[in-house]
Amino acid sequence: MFTLTEDQIAIREMARDFANAEIAPFAVEWDEKKHFPVDTLRAAAALGMGGIYVQDDVGGSGLSRLDAALIFEALATGCPGTAAFLSIHNMATWMIDRFGDEDQRATWVPRLTTMEHIASYCLTEPGAGSDAAALKTKAVRDGDYYVVDGQKQFISGAGASDIYVVMVRTGGEGPKGISTLVIEAGTPGLSFGANEKKMGWNVQPTRAVIFEGVRVPVQNRLGAEGDGFRIAMAGLDGGRLNIGACSLGGAQAALDKTLSYMRERKAFGQRLDAFQALQFRLADMATELEVARTFLWRAAAALDAKTPDATKLCAMAKRFATDAGFNVANEALQLHGGYGYLADYGVEKIVRDLRVHQILEGTNEIMRLIISRALIAQGN
Ligand SMILES: Cc1cc2nc3c(=O)[nH]c(=O)nc-3n(C[C@H](O)[C@H](O)[C@H](O)COP(=O)(O)OP(=O)(O)OC[C@H]3O[C@@H](n4cnc5c(N)ncnc54)[C@H](O)[C@@H]3O)c2cc1C
């Protein structure tokens, strides 16, 4: 449980080498220019990172959730925003692989695992964020088609993606009235809002997705009518681990930068790393990350083993790792003094990128809701 296999160490090193060579040197510039590095994502996919826990008959790597956590942490040392987009693409691709029938898997997944096509996950709406089961985007049956009307909000990759995995209302109110449709870019009536101006995650576009009379073949529905909310939540269990892992990677990079900086920087006639008060802060930062990492691996192992408490453990891991990651990155900025606030040092970008991990894939308040509901149900 606490020792990685040789294969896992090799997978992590492969992702770390890729991050060092292909992502880290460019991350600050991509952030500044709001560049979405699609070619780099495709290069990652060529190494098997486009469908990490997708089955191999459709081009996936067939790896475990724990392997995925190792990969996303390693990639995020280069750029948390880039790694996090890859995580969303992996989540949406896995949903088609896991809940699609053979035709659907053969139609969409091979081009997603190579990232010739890119996927977005569309759950949030202007009036339904945390309360996702209140979503209103309507899909009305018309023969062999659904006619979709409504709007999704804050969709990562929107406008650049080729495939949209969209949760829609096909039935009555609440979670049981929700279904999942795969909607292809270019379908008439599908359009996008402006690219949102954001605090972080500038390496990926975030846009509204607008549906006006979009005709979607019934054969594009994943699972049965009414299965959509369950499918959406199943995707998020793994998505939350991946986002937590991205926080750990970003924070680890910030800590590593801080150690180098404190070795060089002098104040009051000595190196910063000679002040015991600061040494103790480094110790706390490293401890927080190690605790979060160890627990995240435990949650990943539970999801791999499909244990009954996996959803609760994934929510705990997401909450803890994203809070720890943000706090450590923010401490790293403080320990850089004024230089931490400058873009060239790369630390302020990490802080900005990690902040949103406490908000999306379910806010950390919603993680507490999931955990406390599970505890109370257990108590009853
Ligand atoms: C950059 C970015 C990218 C995103 N990408 C995607 C994407 O690709 N796909 C997608 O579907 N969504 C995406 N989201 C949306 C994200 O998942 C939502 O923003 C998030 O779920 C919160 O919803 P909301 O913004 O509507 O906040 P609200 O639900 O309005 O919440 C506001 C505040 O109230 C709190 N709150 C709400 N209900 C409760 C409660 N019952 N108990 C306690 N506190 C509560 C929340 O925690 C929060 O602090 C993205 C968001 C951002 C910012």
C-alpha cells in the first residue's frame, strides 16, 4: 500500500520527464498569452496519457486510479492548469468508455485516447452549480433524435473541444430525470460564449456552451434515460482524485522552488534556509503534502477496488489535497518575499492555478456535504 511498484515508479518518472521537458519551460508564457497547448496535450497522449484508465481495446492505457494520480501529480509540477485539463479530458473519455455500448466506444474513444479529438464535461449551468441535480438544459425526444435547449456554464475546453459529454434533463425534476448525451462539435445549434477572464487556469479556455434546438441522435445517449446523474457522479469520483493530485504536483513544484530560492537568498547576513522559524515552515509544508499524498493514494486504491466508501474517500481526498496544495503554494509565495509576487518566478501562477481546485469538481463545502451525509447514513 505504501510502496510503489517498479512499474509505478517508471510511469511517474516518464510523466515527470515529460513535464520537465515539454511543459515547465513554457508554462509562464502560456499563462500570460492564454495559450491552450493542444500540441503538448497530443504529445502526452502519444505516451498513453490521453486515456489513462480507459480500456486498451479502444486505445486506452488500462492503468489504475493510483497510476493516474501519480501521472497527474507529476504533470502538474510543470503546469497545474495543463495537467488539470488533461484530467478533465480523461474523465469525459472514461465516461464514454465505461458507460457507452460497443458502437459508442468504437465511434468516439479511439480518437479521444490519441487526443486527435478533445473532450469536455458539461454539468454546471448558470442556475445549477453545487446543486447540479437542479439542471434545466432540456432534451425533448423527437423520433430518433433529442432536441436540446439550454446553457452550460464554466465549461473547460469549450470551443476547442470536439466532443461534449452533456448532462441534460429528459424526465422530471431531480437526479432521476437526467440523462447523458454525447454531442459533437459542429452540430447545428451548438455555440459558445466568450472565453472567460479568470484568476488562473489561463492555459485552457472556459466558456458557456449554448444549445438552441440542437438535434442529437438518440444513439448518442450513454446508458438509459435517467442514468445521467449517476454517470456524471461516477466520472467525478476519479476526477476529484486527479484534481487533488494536480494540487499536490503544483504545490510540490512551489516547495521545490522555495528550497532552491532559500538556499541562495540572504537576509541579516545569512541564508534564508538557516532561519529556524523558516525551516519549521518548510517542515510543515512538506508534512502537509506527504499526508495529503498518502491519503489520496488510499482513496485511489479504494476506487480501484470499488469499495462502498470510495465516493466518501475521494471527497475527503479532494478536500484535503486541494486545501493543503493551495496553502503550501501560498506559503511558498510568502517565503519568496516580493519575488514570489512576480510572474517570472512562477510561484504566483501556481497559487492562482491551485485556487480554483478548491471550487470545481464540487466545491470543498460540497465535499463536506458528501462526507457528512455518508457519516450520518452510517450512523443510522
Ligand atoms: C475555471 C472553472 C472551470 C470549470 N470547469 C467546469 C467544467 O469543465 N464542467 C463543469 O460542468 N463545470 C465546471 N466548472 C464549474 C464548477 O464545477 C462550479 O463553479 C462549482 O461546482 C460551484 O458551482 P457555482 O459556481 O454555481 O457555485 P454555487 O453552487 O452557487 O456555490 C456558491 C457557494 O455556496 C456554497 N454552497 C452551495 N451549496 C451549499 C450547501 N448545500 N452547503 C454549503 N455550502 C454550499 C458553495 O460551496 C460556494 O462556496 C468550472 C468552474 C471554474 C471556475
